[in-house]
Amino acid sequence: MKNKTRYNKGVEKTKYLIVGNGPAGSSAAEVIRSRDPSGSIMIVDREGERLYSKLLLHKFIIGEVPEQRLYLHKENWLRDHKIILETDGIDSITAGVVKLKSGREVKFEKILFSSGAAARKLGLEGEDLEGVYDFRNLADARGVESGLGTAQNISIVGGGLISTDLIDALVGTGKKINLILRDKEFLWGKVNEKAGRYLEQILLDAGVIIFKENEVSKVSGNTGKIEKIKLLSGEEIASDMLLIAVGIVSNFDYLAGSQIEKNKGILVDEYLQTSEDWTWAAGDVCEHPVQGFNEKIVSGNWLYALESGKIAGENMAGEHKQCWSLPVSVKSLRGVSIGYYGDVLAESETVDAEKEDVFYRFFVKDSKLCSASIVGSQKNSAVIRSAIGKEFSTL
Ligand SMILES: Cc1cc2nc3c(=O)[nH]c(=O)nc-3n(C[C@H](O)[C@H](O)[C@H](O)COP(=O)(O)OP(=O)(O)OC[C@H]3O[C@@H](n4cnc5c(N)ncnc54)[C@H](O)[C@@H]3O)c2cc1C
């Protein structure tokens, strides 16, 4: 506790305050420490875990990756870097002072918001029953891992990349898997149309039962535990586990009373600075500009979180660097790679192409390539990444 000094009337003080210890907050803290060896750094995180990989959580639930291998930092990492991690939540922020959920108050000089995103809820009664999980963090994954011992009928809601992970992990377990999609296809809109059909066939061949253009309308169970779900179509599906992966919502409730500008995320400029001085945001909580396009997006991406956290940390320590990092994700479904380069949700025109069993979808906006998805070998991904932001007709 060397770096933390008691302030008058019980208010504590830190030079750098970081809200959230995911990849964004953690990489910011690391770079700040390398630039400012003696400045006090406090991270407040409601999970209170040292940095772990969310990208391996689906392997952890089926026992393929042990919990210890999820951790990306050694046990002493925080202490060795003289960083204080407080397991607490942020309640509110006013004029350079943060109020924590526990009632403590901390005065800061510079603050980084890196509180990530929460899973979007279905908004249904019964969503709090035992056996219903968001699959957003290690605590959820521990619950799923222990529930899998007895669960036989598993329903997954949502047709995105987290569902891809879950299905890929669970199809080999012998459990019955139901997939409920609001859209007309798996990964609808995001991948080449032919690739979408190909991936769907892979799911069917693996025994996944798919309910398309449907939604969960009711979650029920009599003993405090989920027993079944009902769909809008009226069908009832026996489910002793429900995994919800229907998108994310940036976590910034604690800014409700603040003047800091927000939209879907906390709005930042290319320096990751918010509308207030001495205040930055990085990772899933920020809505950031995209190079070459007149728009801001929430990336929801590990690599973006790491890189934006690092640059925000450098800027907090006195530099003036721009962040133009692109969100990039690569997943695998039954051995088939699915890669997203840039924001594939962008409202844009799409152009599909296919070459040597690799399926491409290009997203084009203002006649420039804004993002792409590849299903199959990702060996051309570097070329495609470097073309993002350039005139599409010249490619
Ligand atoms: C199962 C899963 C698989 C994924 N797979 C991929 C993938 O393959 N590729 C990819 O690019 N991305 C993937 N992602 C997304 C990626 O993990 C996130 O984009 C990344 O973790 C965002 O980092 P972050 O630091 O911004 O936020 P987070 O990692 O969410 O960390 C934020 C931290 O802030 C804390 N916090 C939140 N609110 C408060 C508060 N009010 N007070 C205090 N602390 C708070 C949270 O407890 C959390 O520890 C996956 C996510 C999940 C859940």
C-alpha cells in the first residue's frame, strides 16, 4: 500500500485511477508504470481478478484449458508493478473524486475508463434462474463449467462470435445443443452468403438444432432452476442450461450524473480523450473514431482493447499519440476459421467473393473498403487489413 496516501477526511488519493482491469485497463497500467516509475496507480475492478484471457473461456468450461492457464499475469504482477487493485465498483464521479460502491472516496489526477461491456440481457422474467448465464466473465464460466456436469439440454441464444465459441466447445460433449437465432442465418450479414450456408451445414452435421428467425419469449423453471424456454413461435424447448450471447452494452452507468459525452460508449477522440480534460477511455467502453471514415464505433474486441489501453496509458503519462487500431477477431468452428477485420457490423454495401475454397465478404462505405470477413484460410488477411480505408474499386 506504499503508493496510496490517506487524504483529509478519509478521502484517499492516487495519481492515476483506472476503472476496470481487463486488457485495456491492464495494458494502460503497465505502460504508465514504465513511463512513470513512482506515480501511484490504482485500478478499481468489481471482479478483482488479475488479467485473464476471455478468448479461452470456452475451452475452460469443457476442461480443455485449466483455470491457471487463463491467467495472463503472474500472481505477483500487480505488486511487482506497484499497482493497487481494489475489488470494488465505481458508484459515481464528481470533480476529480470517485465514489466507490463501498462508500470510500478516491481523489485522482488522471482517470481512464476501461470498464468494458456487459452482456445484453433478453429482458425476460426467469433470466435470473439458476442455469442461465451471460458468459461474459470468469465467474460466468465457472458457473457453466460446474453446471455442465449435469446439464443435458443446452440452449444458446444468439448467432455471433461468442455463440461460435460455445458451439465449437460444446458439440463434442454429447449434450443436446439448441441454437436460437433471431436472424435468418448463423452469422447473418457478417459473412459471405455461401459461407453462411456452409457454416450452417457444419452446425447441422454436428447435431445442433437450429431455430431461425425466432426469439426466446419465456424462461421458466419451478425449483429456482431453469427447466425450459418458450420461443415466439410457440415451441417449448427443454433446457437445463441457457447461454445468452446477444450482444454487448458498454458499462458506464457510473457516469450517469456526469457531463462526459456518451452515446453507445464513452465518446473519445483519436487520442482516446473524452470530452473532459485528464480523462481517457479505452477498450469496449469507448466509442472511437475510425480512420478514413466519419463515424465512431464500439469495437468489442480484445486486440483493440489491448492497443487502445496501451496508447491511452502513454497519453496519460504525457505523450500525445493517436489510436487507429482496427478490431480483429479470428474464431474456429469445427476447424473452419472465421475472421473479422474491421467493424463488420458497419452499415455498408457488401460484396461477396470466393477463391480456392475461401469465402470473402467486403464491406464498402463511401466507395472505400471499411471491413471484411473471411471464412476459410486467413492467409490473405494481412493484404486485406492493409486495404481497409482504401478505394475499393482499385483493389
Ligand atoms: C467469452 C468471450 C470470448 C471472446 N472472444 C473474443 C475473441 O475471440 N476475439 C476478440 O477480439 N474478442 C473477444 N472477446 C471480447 C473481448 O474479450 C473484449 O473485447 C475485451 O475483453 C474488452 O476488454 P476491456 O478491457 O475493454 O473490458 P473487459 O475485459 O470487459 O474488462 C472490464 C473490467 O471492468 C470491470 N468493471 C465493469 N464495470 C465496472 C465498474 N462500474 N466499476 C469497477 N469495475 C468495473 C469488469 O469487472 C471487468 O473486469 C470475447 C469476450 C468474451 C466474453
